Amino acid sequence: MPIAVYVLGLAVFAQGTSEFMLSGLVSGIAADLDVPLSAAGLLTSAFAVGMVVGAPLMALSSRTWPRRRALLLFLAVFVAVHVVGALTPSYGVLLATRFVGALANAGFWAVALTTAVSMVPDRLKGRATAVVVGGVTIACVVGVPAGAVLGERWGWRSAFWAVAIVSLPAVLAVLRSIPGGRGTDTGAAPVPVRDELRALTGPRLRPVLLTMALVQGATFCTFSYLEPLLTRETGLGAGWVPVSLALFGVGSFAGVTVAGRFADARPVAVVATGMTALALGWAALALAAGRPALALALIPLLGMLAFGTGTALITRVLGLASGAPTLAGAFSTTAFNLGATVGPWAGGMALDAGFGYRAPVWVSALLMVLALLVAATTAKGRRSRAGERRPSAVQRSAGGRL
């Protein structure tokens, strides 16, 4: 595996830390800037919206640039907005930095995914995708808890400074290890945007992207409300929350690693097995939430299944979207973050409706059932179209006589 692929994973680790660390910093931000908790919570929403909008927008804006230049620019903007965020006394400026930082993060993700798979042979594309996505899982294990500790000891601004500092080695590593070519690095003219959009919105890719959004929606629906589930339903103390998040992150890293090794050879089987297991697993967690030992055992397993299936789906999109070398990574990023936006919203709706702290987990199970229905309907439609194209025995016989 080229060292450049691991460099991209390092950069994604720093950016993933920024994306998720606010969950442990909102109280400090609200108190320091004298805004309500709900306003501090909007900082997370601003980042999610920036990721959804930014992936295709940034990928289109940079499609004719050399990849190294695009990656460096996105990283430089990301570092700059975190420095501004760490210094500003204004909530409005901080909100703007979260949105702009998400645009840069989304652009980096889109270019990084396509860059990683372009540098390896077909048999290693799944593993290269896993290395890049693995940066997010390591952020969940190490970066997010570290950000919470920094925020508790030295204030929320220290976490922003830490993200900026951790990103600097990634800037230098990208500068030294990423090829400077543009597009697919073959010297060929870029694929027209219209052709890329046609490939991505075709009947083969639409259901895969929708499935990815549903799977990620299920994952982040429960992940966002794991703290109240564990402390108010399972009966664990607050000290178990970071432990549980770390367990989820360890499972996620294992899932990404395993999926990277098998997704290339049998992508459909990996996705189908993972989705079925997730539907059953979320339902099992909802039923077992009152039993601490069982709930803690299920958390890393679900992390492994969620991120392993998500990695296999990204690999599937990149494999099917050969006609969209620029936008395939962008659409994958958008689908991923659309799920990360809609899932917590759906879980919050269930909580507000008074269905209890297990409700988000049941919503996750429901989203996985919907994902399975989309996949099954797509497979059935594909078989039906294949049957229509295949001549019947009578037609073959008649054709033989003509």
C-alpha cells in the first residue's frame, strides 16, 4: 500500500476529530460565548450541512486542479478556520468557521477517496478506501475523547488549537507524498460534468447511495444519543460514556479493516450480510438496553458492523462509478453525511414524542429495514430487467429456425 494512502488517512483523522469533538464541548462553548445550549448545538448542524453541500460543490470547483494542490488548499483552509475559531469571541464567526471548515473537509474527503483508489490496483481498492475511512474511526477512539479532556482541563478553545496543530504534519506529508497530477493522473481530458452526473444518477448507483445514507443514518441515530441511553436506561454511570464511545470506535476500526480485505472480492455479500446483521443488532440493543453487560458487549459489535458495511458501500460506489472519477467520492461523502444529519434528527423526533431513551435505537433498526427493502427492490428490478432481455426458449428455438 503506498505511503500516500496512509497520509490521507492521517489527514482524515484530524478532520474527523473536529467533526465529532463538539459533542463534549457544547457546554463550555455556550458558557464562554453566552449563548444557549441549543445555539452551541447548531455548530454541529452547521458542520453537517457544510459536509452535505460541500462535497459535490468543492469536487466540481477543484476537478481541473492537480490533486496535490486541491488537497493542500482544503487542508490549509481547514487549519485556518480552526485558528480563527480558537481566537474569536463571536458566536457568529465561530458558526461561520464551522460551515467553512466543513466545506474544506468535504472537499478533502471527495478528492482523498478518488486519489487513494487511483494509486492502487483493483484488488486493493477496498483496502485503500478502508485506510482513508479508518481515519474517522481512529478519531472516534482517540481524537474525540482527547478533545473532551482538553476542553475540560483548558477550555474548548484548546481543542480547536489541537486540531489545527495535528493537521500540520498532514499538510507536510501531502506535500511530499501525493502525486501532483490532475484528474486520473493519466493525462486524459477530464470527463465532462454532465457525463459524470449521468453516471452517478443512473439506476445502478442511485439505490446504492440511498442505501448508504440509510445505513449511516441508522449508525448516527443511536451514536448521537448513546449517552442518555446508557446513563438513564442502562443504568451506567457517566464515567462509562467515554469508555462506551471508545468501544464503539475500536469496533469501527476493526470493521473498516475487515471490510477493506473482503469488500473487493465479494462486495455484494459483505454489504448484504452487514446490513442484515445491523438490522438485527440494533433491535437487539434496544431490547438489551436494560442489561449493562449485554449492552456494552453489543456496542463494539455494532460499531464493527456499521463502519464495515459503510466502507463496503463506499467501495461499491467507487467501483460502479468508473464514469465519474471526480464526483464519485463527492457523492459518497454527501450520502454519508446526509445520513449523519437525518439520523440524529429522526432519533430526536422519537425522543421528543415521548417514546423513551430506547426509541433512537428502534429508529436505527427501522432505518436498516428500509435499507434492506431498497436493496431487495433494486435486486428484484435488476433480475426482472435481465429476464426481459434474455430470450425465452421459444424465442431461441424460433431464432434457430430462421
